[in-house]
Amino acid sequence: MTKDDLKKTSKYLSYILRHAPDSIGLTLDAQGWALVSDLISKAEPPLTQDLIKEVVRTNAKQRFSLNHDGSCIRANQGHSIQIDLGLAPQTPPNILFNGTAKTNLASIRQNGLLKGTRHHVHLSDNTETAKAVGGRHGSPIVLTIRSEDMVLNGHTFFQSANGVWLVEHVPPQFLE
């Protein structure tokens, strides 16, 4: 398996497991789990169990999880389809970060951070990750989120299996 194979497979799995399982006739349960055997039988290009395990193991962002016996897989967050990850509310660090492109700053100052088609806004607990995320869409800027103040004002946070902090919306008054 080459790095290119792993990257292509990761992108494919992200698309299928987060946004379009129906595109290959894959069924996800209410929590977003799919049978690995079904994924392998329906995937195009073909996948193998070893390739899937290697993508899950080596993905730098830990986007996917396998269940205890490796028979099921799901994306850890970032879904645009309705699923329930079963995450319990968590108390976040006092400060979190979001990376975005500078071109988005005017809209963010007016509307805050919006989830768009996804279930939540994604936040990180470090500036390096936020900067890398922001750099995917242009010249990056890192925003500081006063998450402690948000919690005090009734906002609920969750943390995905790969450490990403999730919240419904970040109003502009909590951004710096």
C-alpha cells in the first residue's frame, strides 16, 4: 500500500461514511456504523479489509473508528447526513481554536461560526491544528473561541473520538 492509496481511500471513506452512503447502496445504522463486509462488497474502487484497517490506523486526523471486533466502521465526525454519534456533553478547555481562510473573516464576524451542512462546528484545542485546517481553504487565520464563556451562556460542547471539539454554533461575541 502506498501513501497515495491510503490518501485516496481515506477521501473515499470520508465521502461515503460522512455524506453519501446511498451512492453505493451502503446502509449506516443510527450511530453511523456500517458493516465492513458490506462496504467491501459495494465499494468502487475495490477495498480490502487490510486497506481499511490501515487507513483507520494511520489516518493522521483519526477520522474513522472500527468497533471492538473490526466488523463495523464509522466516521468520527463531520457528517452531513443524519446520525447520532452518541456523544455525551463535555466541558471543553477554557479556550478553543478554529482555523479558517481570511476571506471568511467578514462573514464570521457578522454571523459567528456556522455548521453549514454538517452537524456541528469543529474546533481544536491547539493552534497548529486550527492553522492546518484553515490553510486548506486559502490563507489561514486562527480564531480564538472563549468556550468557557460559551458554556456559562448555555452552549453545549461534545468531543469526538478523535479529539475534535463540536458545538452547534459559535456566536460572534465569543470569537477573538
